[in-house]
Amino acid sequence: MGVMEMQPGEAGSLSARIYNKVREGLIVGNFAPGDRLLMQDLAEQLGTSVTPVREACLRLVSEQALELRSGRFVTVPDLSRARYIQIKLIRMALEGLAAEHATDHVTAADLAQLEGFHAAFVKNEKAGNLEEARSSNRAFHFGVYRLSRMPMLVGQIESMWVSMGPILNVYYREIPHGYTGAEEHDHLIEALRVGDKKKARQAIENDIQRASPSLLRYFEERGAA
């Protein structure tokens, strides 16, 4: 995951900053399912002691983003069909809800910003710049979800993205997939423009659902191998 650096700070805020850094690494797909994170290594990378690293990791364990296998390391949960299906169903429920509520608050300026994120996503996806494409995709999605004006809901959605990041790492690296998300983003922008709650939810649900066949096929092939 590249070397992480921290500025000196007192323990409480240091632990929170380490938590945010590791969490961000999970969301953007720097870690794959099954990866082992040695707390001592993380502490050395961050130039800090092990204590705030352990605190940050235990917080992620309590959120089911990481698993504690020993006192010295945490692991990214293995890629299992059951875990993926749970994340997918929860995401569809929560993100669909956020999209519905976004229709109540969206302005012309918001739509222009979302179109900008979407255009960057399409451009980067076509050029094969996966990191930039994922970053633009996330900016687009959370741009929509924040319009719900429900920060607690957005926090819950972020937790799901923390768990989804390592799965997408595998999806982009190993699994042949045709669907990128562009089409449903267009449908979502249109639904927000006309204030159609049902279509906004549908676009999000379809967007999440359309990655599913490739992933489920991958689980079947791995099970048979």
C-alpha cells in the first residue's frame, strides 16, 4: 500500500487519523481480501508506536471491516459469496434510500457538479486509468448521497464501501466484466433532474446489481476449482 506518513500528534487524534488512513485504503481498494496487516509494520510506516495503530485497527474490527486473528495483525476479510451478498443487499437498501432523498434537495449547480464527476469517470474508465476512474465514481456516488442531507445514512453507506473496496480490488483485477456504471449514472442524473424518487432508487439498485453476475460467476468458478 505505499508508505503512509503521519504528522506528530497526541494519541487520541493520532489513532483517529490512522483509522481514517487505513479505512481510506480499504475503500479505494489498496487491500485485497485475505491481506494481512501487521500492526508493527503499519506503526513503522506511519512513524508512530503500535498503540494508536492497534486502537485504529480494533475500531475497524468492531465495524467488521477487518478481522482480528492474533494480537499482532489484522486481516482483510476473505472474499466469500455470503459476505458479498450481504454487502450488496445492504448497499441497495441504503444507497437507494439516499438517492430517493437526494431528489428533494438537488439544484442545477449540484447536477452540473455530478455531470462533471460522471464525465471524469467515463473518460478515465475508457483510458484504463482505474484508480482515477474509481475516485471519480466515488465522488459521483457520494455527491448524490450527501444531497440526502442525512449524515448518519451517508456514514452507514461509507461503512459498506469500506467492506466493498477489497472486493472491487478483485473485481477490477481478475474478473472479466462488461458493465462499468456509466449507463445507470445517466439514468440517475435524469431522475434527479425531474425529481423522480422511484427512478433514482432504481438507477442505484441497477448500478449495484449489474456487477453481481460477474462476481457470482467468479465465486462459482472458485468453488469448483
